[in-house]
Amino acid sequence: MQITGAHSQQINEDLNIQLQINYSTDGSLLQDLSSSGVFRALPSQTSTVYVIQRFPGGSAYLKAQYLQPLNSGGQETFQRLPEIGHRYTSSSPNGTFVVDVASQFVHFWREQGFQVGRLAFMPDISTKGLHLGHVIGLRPQLKLREVFYSHGRASSQDGFRERGTFWFGFETVSSFSKRFSLGQGHRLRHTIKPSLFYEYVPSTKQSDLAQIDAIDNFPRKNLMTYSLNTSLKDEWSGRRATTLLDLTISQSYHLGATPGQASIFSDMWGRAIVGLPKTQLPPFVSNVSLSFDTFFDPGETEFSQFNSDITLQAKEAAYIRVGHRYTRAGNVPRRGDIWNPISFNEVLASQSKINFLTLGGAVRTPFGLTVGSKVYHDLAKKVTPEWDVVGLYQNPCRCWSLGFYYIRLGSGDGLPQRNQFNFVLTLRGVGATPVSYTHLRAHETDSYLVCRLLLE
């Protein structure tokens, strides 16, 4: 049985309490019966109690988290019981300097093995408004990390331990924009934004300390990341602008020794979103978009990752989305870290090649019934491992709805082909809180049921 629940209570304007429960009596239940491929692959699921108090300039929180292992892990899994943290932000009178101070204490508890107490202080200092001739913006930043541990990696290493590091970043950015007139009230705006970001993190000894989450992992970094963003927008007076093109190209260069198996030049990352002008679309079509997210390896002259989607939206009546996902076997870049979300300092190892297509769509009828389907096709193995069909009926007052799943899972990995039938009954208005009753599982509401299947 899968038990899932969520509740949020706003005590006052500044105090909020959130509760989320995810628990399985059988650790293999979601892997065998879940309608979501994401849930079937989950290594664990979490239940949390989260209390946050906001105050002028910052906030404080109290959190307890229980992590239930599903496909991996056991009694050695760390639980956050409890976690206490705060964040405070202040700026200078003219707004040039911004200081952000955060702290976090966590007691990591587990049934078997040693336990760890960790106290982290994380002050950040950054600037705003610095420039060269109002053409190039400058933003130096400094982030400090001081972490104290009550334990090492083994039970024999009891005692107080400390590790500190810092991150220095210097960003330069500029923006050039030109507007072209295409007629009365009609304009085309072209914008170019180049940027250069230098980051430095010194080498830190961490082999004798437990590696639990990102706060415990400080790989060295001596990196220069350069990016170029260009965009085209179709603007009409009195209307919302349409983005015809939003293209970003970025790459990182290691100025010192590379961590792990990373190359001096990282793979080139490119992201593009292409749209069509609203005036060029048929009346029944509200949006047509094409998106790409890729990594290109200049050394091997091949794509290490290539993801694309094309979406056709017919207002709220229907839509179709076709997607392609490709990842080569071997090293692929890791995008971002705790310091900077757009930098490529490390690489990860992909165990096998990924190459598949997805096709999904949905139609909403005038009678409260929505029908949709999604197909996954593996181009590498030339098989269709999953085909999903969903139907959802919602009555006119929206006080109840009934959803139906059909899922066909192809054979593979030692499992035979399986056909799965599920339904979801959702009642609304009971104490202003949705209540869901589900056969085989209860982890998705009716709205998430269709949106997850057809939009993810």
C-alpha cells in the first residue's frame, strides 16, 4: 500500500507549516505498479515536516525529514532529525553591497552506523550596480563556507572536526539591443548579451569526512565560463510580446588542473527556444514552439547530449508534443553546482547510451472528458517500452472527478510484458482539502494525472 498526503497551514502572514507524507508498506510497490516512469525509478521517497517563520530581511525554519529507501539503501540511510536553519539579507544604504548570511544545523540519524551532527555557516557578499562606462556590468562575489562536524567517516573517529572553504566569482556582462520598425505599432527587437564568469574554489581535503549531500562536496574550481545569449522578440503595441528566438551558447575553460576526467575545454552547451508569431498562426492554434537543449563535444566532434521538443497548443482544447532524448555512453558534463548553475566543472559517467522518442497529446471534449496518450519508443533497442492512455471526467461543479489509466509496459530487464489498469476518484470540498482514493496507489491528483502524463 502507498500512503501519500500533503497539508499546508498558514498560521499568519509570516508563519507557515507544511506536511508531506510518502510511505510504502512495500518498497517495490512503486517500481511494480506506479503509472509514472519517474516514480518507478525512484531510489527513495521522503516525508517532511517544514515550519518556516519569515521576518523583516530574512527567515528561519525547522525541518524534519524521513527518507524511505525503495530501490536501494536500508537501515544505514541518513535521516534529517532535525534540521534548523536561517537566512538574513542586508544591503548597504546605496544598494551597492549585498550581504546574505545563512546557517544550518542538521543532526543526521540512522538506525545502523554512526550518526553525524553538522553546523554550517554560509555568508555571501556581492555587489550591484558596478560598471565600466555604463556598457559592461561588473559583479564580484565572495561566498564563505565554514562547516563543523561532530563525527568523521568511521565510528572510531569520534570528535569535533572542521572544514572551511570559499568561492570567489567575478562576472562581467553586457547587453546590446536594437529595435526595428515593421509598421505602425509593430516592432522587432534584437538583443545580444555576452558574459564572462570567473570562479575559484581552492582544493579542500575531504576524504576523512562523511559525504552526505552537496554541502559536504567542495571540488576545486579554477574556471572561466563564457556565454552568449541572443533573442528576437515580436512586439505589438497593446499586446504581449512573442519570443521568436532565445538562443544561449556557453562553454567552460579550466585555468588549472581539471577535476576527475574533465577536459580543459568543456562540452559546448546550447539551448534554443523557437516560436512562431501569433499573427501567423491559425485561429484555433495558440502556440507553436520548438526547443533544443544540447551538449557538443568539440574534441570528439559529436553531441554528448541532444534533447528536443516540438509543441503544438490549440488553446485549452488540445495539444501535441513530440520529443527526442539522446545521451551518449561515457562521460557527459555536469551542469552547474552549488556555486553557479551555469558552469561545467565536472563530468559524469553515463552507463549506457540513451536514444528514444516520445509522442504525447490530449483532447478536451465539451462534456467534461479529457483523453490523452503518450508513447515512449527506444530507438537504440527498437522497442516501445511504454504506452500510456488516460481518460479524465470532471463534473460541471468540479466537486468530483474520475480518472482512468491504461499502461502497457514492454518486456525487458528480466520482466515480461505487463498491462496495468488503474483509476483515481477525487472528491473536493471536504473541509476545503482534496481527498483522493486510488486503486493500487494514491500519489497523484486528477490534475497532475493528465499534466504529468502529457507534459513531462
